[in-house]
Amino acid sequence: MAEFIHEHSARVRDEDGTDYVVSIYAQERVDGTWEGWLEFHPLDKRKPTLRTEQETSQPNRVAVEYWASGLEPIYLEGAFARAQGRLL
């Protein structure tokens, strides 16, 4: 089951001017490692939430938390571009 890891303080904005809250989620795999991804939740609730594919693989939850805390705004922009093809 997916677990909420972190909400990033930076927001991303699409070409229409909609701002998105960036949340990082992860889940433990059968082998005990963790996979993480980003979700982009629009402030305009009429728009869909977007999600990336797997963005990281880490040995444990603490490592995912560390990874999530270090994401820079430029990384979020790239992840947002990747997520625009994936809707929840």
C-alpha cells in the first residue's frame, strides 16, 4: 500500500496557470526495498491529479524520505513533464 512521504514546499504550474502541490509517495516491495513516485495535485479541483512512474528505488523508507527531502524545483519540473502523460 502506498504511503505518503513528503509534501514539497515548491509548487509547479502548468501552461494554463494552474498550480500543483507536489507530494511524494512510496511503497515497500516484496523484496523489502522501496519505490517512490511523485503526485501533482491541482489547486483547481476540476483538473486531474497527475502521477509519475517510479522515480526512485531505495533500500528502506528512511532513504526514500531523505531522497524526497532533497528534490530541487528543477527536478520537480522534469517530473511534472513526465507525469503529464499519466492521470490518476
